[in-house]
Amino acid sequence: MKRVVISALMLVLVLGALVPSASAVEPVIKFEGSGAARALDLSVPGLARLAPAVANALPALTLGHTSADFSSVPAVSGLAAGTCNLLSKGVDPLKACSDSSLETSLVPGGLAGDNLATCDNIALPVVVTLATSCGMSNSKIVNGAPVSVNEAGVATVNLSLDLSALAAVEAVKDDAVAGVQELVNTVFGQLPVNPLTAGMQDNLQSEIDRLLQAIAEGGQAAVIKIGTSSTIVDNAGTITTVTSKAAGAQIGLLGLTNALEDGLVQIEVSSALATAKWDSVAGIASSHSEPALAKLKVRDILNLVPGDYVEAVVNVDALNGILGTLNNITPLLATEIKASDYTKDQTGSSVFASASGVEIHALKGLGASSPTATDGGLSLRLAAANVAIAGDIAKPVEPPMPLTGGPTYMYIAGAILLAGAAFGLRRMARGLNATV
């Protein structure tokens, strides 16, 4: 028995001398990403002509802005702001956004956030009322991974321009009536059965004339209800996800008391979504985006169909064709919509996704430089989102094994020494057996 034990020991010594020890090297996982979303970019190009006294009080605005940056360090930062001066590339949100609706978070090295929104009610003289502008940002490290929740938005934007002061309304009144009538006819034409008959045209014209007169005497140019924008970084096991979403908006144009309820024209914009994921096991990133879509609704003045509005469920090109009936007749009501663009799904070590906002240039003749110009109105860019993520799994190069010998003859000499040691151990084993 002892011979077996000592022989095994001898074998271990020989193998241990000849076989290098294994070294376990852990792979290094690195990734970084970012995301941003905004609910609305708003400007009123013709404001300086409409109301010079308040033009300087209404800069171009970005409403509902969120962003986040993160990495595998781990580290993460977030920002959310309800109201900002118009943001563009290179503009620092910390300087452009209102402190009363701004929150930031940073870990490690800063404040994590308290899950409570910072809100303020902002009223800009005469022209725009912003109700409840809010931002909330909260970031933390959970199980060694970055997590961040950022939400921001403004409940309602009310553009209360005094249309009665616009000489252009009276100057193009007849054309405006004809344009709206054509718009109503076109929208009704999208229905399976058009309820308008030739005998109703006179009634329709008189109703539109009455409605436009009431609007001109004290109605609203537009009311915009925008949703919350959010940028969220989350983790589930080995998957890190960043999602940016702008929740869309409802726009009412030319209303009596509340254009969202009684506006002549309403435009509904759906949400825009961009998301990207990093898989730390597979070492692969992927992305996906969904564009914002627009839908036109025209007030059913004659109550010909159930409900208050007739919807035109068409794509943006057809929608612009319908709105073109206004553009061709009177620039006052001219409105144009540009469809949201978006990226295709991607997979790889570095991906991005974006859904550019639906752009609407409404009431182009409002505050235009001339009765036939279209350089006024309201410029809106709604529901935009973008994300990006990149990563890599790298296995460090193992350092070369230290040289324990030299030329070949040194290895031969080592083998001889090992053989001699083995022979000596065997003789020791025999001696032990003899004593037994």
C-alpha cells in the first residue's frame, strides 16, 4: 500500500515539474451609452410682428427634456427639465433650462435624487401660458450596474394670441371660409360614405363663416397638450437597457374657448420611442425605434356624423395633401406636417436608434411679413427620442510563462535529475516495505 502511495507522490512531483500551473483570467466587460428625449420644441416665427412688446419675453422653447449617460465603471448621470430655451447641438442644458423645473443626478460623486419632481408654473406675458412644468431625475448603482430614471414635461401650452387684432383675418376672410370648407369636404371624403350633399354646402359655408368670426373676436390660436418625456436606464440580469420616449401631443388650432375641445382643426401626435440594449454575456448590443405618427381631426360643424370630429386616418403625405387645400387658398391657415424619421433596428458592438419628432408648421400666415407670405405661424417639433450604446468583452492577454531553463540540453539535464529523484524514491519505498 505504501508503495502505491509513494509511487503516486513521485508521479505528482514529476507532472508538477513538467506541467505549468493554469492561471484563470476573467474577461473584462466594458460598455457605455446615452439617451435623450424631448416632448416639444416651440417657436413663434411671426411673434415679433404680432406683438413686438412681448417678442423678447418668448424665446424659442424646448419643453420636457430628459437625458442620461452611463457606463460599466459603474457610473450614471441623469437630467430632466420641464422648460428650457431652445436646445440644439452644443447648448448646455444646465445653462439653458429653468432651475425651477430642473433636476440632475450623478453617481458616484453626486446627488442620487429623491424621486420627487421639481415643478413650477410659468406664465409668459400675453402669448403663452405653461401649466405645471416639471422635472425629476434619480440615479443609482444597483448590484454594480447603472440605473437612472428621468422624467419631464409640461401639462399644457396655451397660445392665447389675440386674433381680433390681425388685419389679415378680415383681409382673407372669404378665402379662409372657402379654404376651411374645402378642408372639411376633403376630410369627409375620407369616410366610406360622404354625408355631405350639394344642398348642405350653403349651410356649411355660413357655419364656417360664423365660427371664424367668433374665433377672430377672441378665440385661441392654438392649445398644445404634450405628454411626458423620459429617459430610463435599467438592468435585468446581464442586460443593460436605455429607453428614451416622448409621449406625443394633442394640438388644437383656432378654438373658441379651449382649442383642444372646440378647435376647428386638431392634430394628434403619437409617442416616439428609441431603445438600445447591451448583453454582457453575448457581448452584443441591439437597438429599436418607433416613430411618432400624426392624425388629423376636423370639427364636424354640421353634426353629420356621431361625435364632434371627423378623423382623417391617412399617412402624412396624404395628410399634407388635405392640408394643402388650405395652403393653396389662404396662407393664414396654411399648415404643413413633416413625418417623423426613424432608424432601422441594429445589432453589433455599437448601435444607435432615433425617432426624430413630427414637425408641424401651423397657421403660417399668422404674423407673416406680408398677406401672401408664409413665414409666420407656429413652429412645432414634437416627440423626439434617441439612444446609443456600445460595448466590448475583452480577455486580457496572459503574460508569458517565465523561462525556467535555457537551451535544450538544460531540459535534458532536468529530466535526468527528475529520473534520479524518482529512482531514489523507489529505493526508499523498498526499504520501507522491507521494514514492514
